[in-house]
Amino acid sequence: MGLSKWLHPLTAQKTEDGTYDPSPFTLALGTSTKTSYIAQNYETKYTASKPILVVCTDDGRMKMKNDKVFNTGNHPIEMFLPMLHFRDAGFTFDIATVSGGPVVLEMWAYPTKDEHVKSLHESVQSMMEKPKKLADIESLDGYAAIFIPGGHGAMVNLPESVELGRLLHEAHDKSLPTVTLCHGPAALLATKAEEKEFAYGGYKSVCFTDKTDGTTPSFGYLPGQMPWKCQEALETQGIEIVNTSETGATNVDRELITGDSPNAAQNLGVVAAPILVEFHAE
């Protein structure tokens, strides 16, 4: 496999368990050993005790249209970089997954030389290994916000989760800040589980575009075409996706705060953290 990696730099790499990691080309140009984290000075911080509910994936296996399985999960920069800003603004965290199983990360994208990320990761690692089960969370009364990190893994089992749908409907009804980025907005589709009305019809959002997802197999980011399209599915339900490419953009529409890609992780944290603080100051 080592020789194959260099002979086929634009081909997704098959791992020992039969899943596929991104190509050497993708890893060289599309990942980083450090994030763009720049600490902000928050004059007003959150001083109460309600944590942010971080909803993660516990399933990192995405079967593509060609039946090859992409080794995915939550993108570590998309997860930890916004969390750094939330922490700096005074918030703590509670972590949950559909089954209560461990959080799955795209470890091939881990910023191995970023001490800020590594420190935060270590501080929440026990929660990531033994997260809460979404079904065991009766209400959001004890939470300050919902944060759904991106990564293609957010498209695996979260969009069909009845329990996540229930919590997102509650967040929507209460205008509780709901933060997500990249492929994370796919999880909003959970609100239409059990034939319920989609909660975010008429909202504006940014996300990772179908156009870009469609090009990534050509250079081995994905091992095949997507099984379904995140942007298309959201637009079908009535969300207006306002970006046409990935520029690091963010968008705020009522309680929904979104970012378009891993490049938006810093911007999203900077934008969202003060909104969360202000929401709880009212």
C-alpha cells in the first residue's frame, strides 16, 4: 500500500479494514497540521452553568454510490475550532451521539501540531468516548445551544435520527442558537423524521456545496460519488443555500448559524460565540 500511495497520488487509499481514506494529494493540500485559531477578547462572557450540547456522529462509514466506503466522521477542525471560541466565551460542553457510542473523527484531518486543539480534545476526550445517548436527553432546558460539527460523517445517521429531530424542533421553537457547518446542516433534515414538518423551511444557510462534492472523486478526496446530496436535500425542504463555493463564509438566520466548510471554522466560532453570550444575557 505504501508504494501504491505514491504511484497513485490522486486515488483514494484503501485501508486495512477495507474503507477508503482521501488521496495523498488531498491530504497534502486539503489538510493542515495547525488550525487558524486566533483567540478573541470577549468583554462579556457567559457566566451561567448550562453547557452547549455538541451532537456528533458515532458512525464514520459512508457507502458511496459505487459501494466503496469512505472513512469519515466529524472533521476535527470543524469540531474543535468553534469549540475553542465557545470555551473562550465561557461555555462548557456536553457531548451526545445517536447510540451513545464513541464519537468518530476523521483522524486523517487531525491538526497534529495544534496545541490548542490537542488540549481541548484531551479535556473532552472522556465525554467523546462515553457520550450521552440522544434519546436520554429529555429536553434542552439544561442547554445553552446546540452545536453540530461537520464532516461527511454528519450525513450518515444524524439526518434520520428521530431523537435529534425532536431536540432540533425544541431548539427551533425556543429560538435556541443552533450552530453547524460544512456537511453538518444535513443533520437538520432530522426534523422531518416521522413525517413531521421540516423546521427550517424559508431559512438561509451556507453549507459544503454539491458542486464541490461532485468534483472531489476526481482527485481522490472521496472514493466515489456521494450517495445523496446535502445541498440538494436541504433545498428540497425549503432552505435557501446562499453560497456557490467554499470561501470560509458564515450566515446567521434567526437561531441558525452556519459555516460553509472547514475554512469557516474560525469565522464561525468568532461569529457564533458572542451571539450565544448575548442570547443568554437577555
